Amino acid sequence: MDLIRDVLDKQLVDPEERRMGKIDGLVLEVEAGKPPRLEAIEQGAATLARRFHPRLAGWVEALGSRLYRAPGGPARIPWSKVRDVGIDVEVDLEFEKSRLYAWQEWLSDKIIRRIPGAG
């Protein structure tokens, strides 16, 4: 499997086919004398920003911590939770029980609902 082509930037869906966002990063475990092993997938603005430049990721993390006061860091989903990799990446994790859901609820309540015409 080509991880960059087959996993990165793919749509993440839960067992009920609800969209959970795109996969922004991959976490590899590297041990001396062994090939790298995929440990988790990550989602988050800072993870995506890090792909462009580390300083940009720092700015995004700082802004996020000021706006959204919750445990920091990107949302990580263990690779063991991945059920299928196809057009979408299906995970064995309910959307409402993920950190992604809490972030989207906050975003909807604090930002989206305040936009004129968004009601």
C-alpha cells in the first residue's frame, strides 16, 4: 500500500458512513533495525499546516489554543481502528465519541451560527 496515495487526504468515515473529515497526517513508529510502522492517522489544522511549514503549524496551534480551550494536539485515530481503505477510509469509531465531533460542535456554536444567513 502506498500510504501517501492511498490514505493521506482521503475522506474519513465512521461505520454508519458519516463523514468525519479528511486525513491530514500519518504517525509512524520508527525503531532501529526495523521498518517503519504506521501507528495512527491524524486530523487537525495544525497537522495540515505542518505539511506546508513548521512555523505555520506553530501559529495555527497558538491561534487554536486561544480560541478553542480544550486538550491540545491533533485528533489521533489508531491504525488498528481502520477497517477499510478504499475511496474513503472507514474507521471503527463512532463520530459522536471522537474529538472531531466536539471540535465541529464548538465551531458550529461559536463561529458558523454567527455568520449572517447561516441560521
